[in-house]
Amino acid sequence: MDNEFKNLQQQWQKQKKELVGSSLSFEQKASTIQNKSKKGMSFHYGNIIILLITLIGLFLFFYYVAPVQDMLSRIGAGFMMIGILVRIIIEIGSSIKARRINSLDTALKTTELTLDFYTYRKKIHGALTHIIFALYLVGFYMISPEFSNYFSLLQMILMDVSCFVILTVVYVQMRKGIKKEMNMLVEVIALKKEITNERS
């Protein structure tokens, strides 16, 4: 916990020049925290909507357009959808956690909760996100043998390459969003710590 605080303090010092920092009044700090919290909530809701659309699209594709028959393909399709469903559940859980820490009534408590939330999101954006991506990719390639019965070799190559390219683009965009979210959480924690210090 102490190491996390030190890391956050170091990151905050780097970003402090870009922010008005301690020259802000309590009201301005509170307003900044609320604005950043709203942006964070929008990030979670946006992720949930995009993931839900993707999940529904995949379900409809496998149900109506390309109903897979082989057991291996069905397991693969299941992997793809389960990976997305797990991520949706995580984002819903994150939005619930974020709502709990948006109050400024007890600054010290909310600073600790925000730090816990930061650590939680960091874990999610680490190994868990990579596992979900791997699950999706493995699922896709498990379906490929059955698809090869209906598509030419060139079509299969194009499909496999496009899947890899799309996942790479999504991954890069996600990393940008994750970096933005982490920076925002660092700023919120630093502002809350300043408010706590001023009140003590």
C-alpha cells in the first residue's frame, strides 16, 4: 500500500506542472475531482456498451449467419463470448466501485478507496485483459478448421489476418484509454490527498 502511494506521488509530481495543483481552491479541487470522476464513469459505461454490442453481434452471427456445428468450433465460439462477458461483468463491477468513491464527504476514506480502485483497475488492465484477448484469439482459431470447409484458402488467410489486425487495433486503442484512465485516477488521488492535508 505504501509503495502504491509512493508511485502515485512520483507520477503526480511529474504531472503537477500541467495542473494548477495546490493553487486551486477547495471548490476548484472538488469540482476537478467530480469532473474526472464523471469522465471515469463515462469510460466504464462506454466500455460496457461497446462490449455488449460486440457480444450481441457475435451471438447473432453464430446463431443466424454461421451456426457452427463442430464441437471444437462451438467451444471456440463459447470462449470468444465468455471472454467478452467476463469483461462486461468486470466493467459493471468497476462502475459500482467507482460510484462508491465519488463522494467528497470523507476525503481520507475516499482517498484510500480511490487508491484501492486504482490498484484493482491496474490488475484488470494487466494479466486479466491479456487472458481475455488470448481467450478470444484461441476461440477464433478453434472455429477456423470448420470455416475452412466453406471458405477458400485465400478467404481463410484474409479472415485470419484481418482478425489479428482488428484485435491489434482494438488493443492499441484500449491501451490509450487505459493510460488516460490511470493518469486520471492518479490526479484524483493527488487532489484528494491535498484536500485531506488541508483539512487536517
